[in-house]
Amino acid sequence: MNWPQQLIIVRHGQSAGNVARDAAHDAAADRIALNSRDADVPLSELGREQARALGLWFADQPEAKRPDVLLSSPYVRALETAEVFREAGGTVEREPICFDERLREKEFGILDGLTTYGVANIFPEQAEFRQLLGKFYHRPPGGESWCDVILRLRSVLDTISLHYRERRVMIFTHQVVVLCMRYILETLDEASILQIDKEGDIANCAVTEYLYDPNAGSDGKLRLARYNVTAPMQQQHTPVTSAPDPIVGRRG
């Protein structure tokens, strides 16, 4: 086996940035009202509740279904999600949280902190260029395209297959990273992954899970078991933020 037994990918809990972004869009403002770097934006109180609900849900699972490796984006909102998850019993109390900067949020360059309105008003040429190229290939000055994110994630998966074979790995990360992981693991194309993205946002603290199938292909592979599942929040009566997609079965 060259893969972990289980790979769980979780979007961070609701952050102060998510709240500020929604407020900016509702007000049709150009900029999101934040006073810190994107990397330093913490969880909101609801985000901490969501992370705790996730931890409590995993704490009730058999040990064989609880993660024994925790990997996290170095961004504060992802780290705090991992810490609250661990404190709630989602994994072994002293399980270390390993940072991997390759799991960070997509970088937006000169468009960082702008709403859709702001991009159109301040950088209309970038709005036009993005419309021409599409979100998969558009790279704003100083930022990344989805392809750039995919490139760094391919090396993350190489690291996971090398160091965490047969382990149960949980990753705390960001929405675009979850989608780009699906693109790689399921060998999707541009149209397929953008359609999944179009169908709905990934909910905060939603679970996307892959299980190793030894009978797939010549050497076995990871197969999608569930995507964008918010059962942990619903079980703990915690509000869900960002509409989840329906639960789907395994994919090839």
C-alpha cells in the first residue's frame, strides 16, 4: 500500500474573515473589512463551536476510524480548528499538529481583500482577464491560479504516501484546497471540478473522506467515501455555514 488507510480533508471552521466577507458582499463594498493578514485571521466564536462539534463527533467513533495523523495549513483559522478538534477528543490528546505550508489558502495577490465588486471597480482588466481565462487558469499578479495550487498539492500527496502509509490522516485546510485535492485524487478535468465548485460551497468544518481500496487499479487507490458532509455539526446542533453539497457515494 502506498496510500494512507484513510484520508480526511476538512475545511476550517467559520472565520472572522468569512463573517467580514459576507458583510462586505451584502453592503456591495469594494473591500473586506479586515485589519490583519489573511494568514492571521482567527476563527469566529461559531467557528470554534463547529470545530468542537467535529471533535466530539470523531470522539464518539471507534478508534479505528479516528485520525492518528494531523496535518494543517499554517493559517491561524486552520490551526485553531485543528487545536479545538484535538481538545474535544477527536484524536489522541497529545497528537502533534504538523504544519505544511503547501496546504495554505490560494494566494490572491493584488486582489487580496477585495470583493467581486472591488475587483470589477478597481481592477476591471483583471475581471475581464479572469472572465476570459476562467478561474482554473487565471493567475492574478502576485497570486496563484488553481493550477498553481494543484502543483503544490501534488507534492503534499507524495509526502503523505511516503511518510503516512496505512495511517489515518486528517488535513485541516481551505475550500480551494479541498476542491483541488479532489481534482488530483479522482483524476478529474477542469470542467468536472468547476462544476462541483459551482454546485455549492464547501461548508465550514465539513468532512471529505477517502478510503483506501486495494482492489482499485493495479496497486490500489484512494476512493471518495463522502464529500462535504456536515453530520458532525447537525448532531451537535451547531449552525452550518456555507451551504453543503448532498452526500455522495464513492467515486472511481
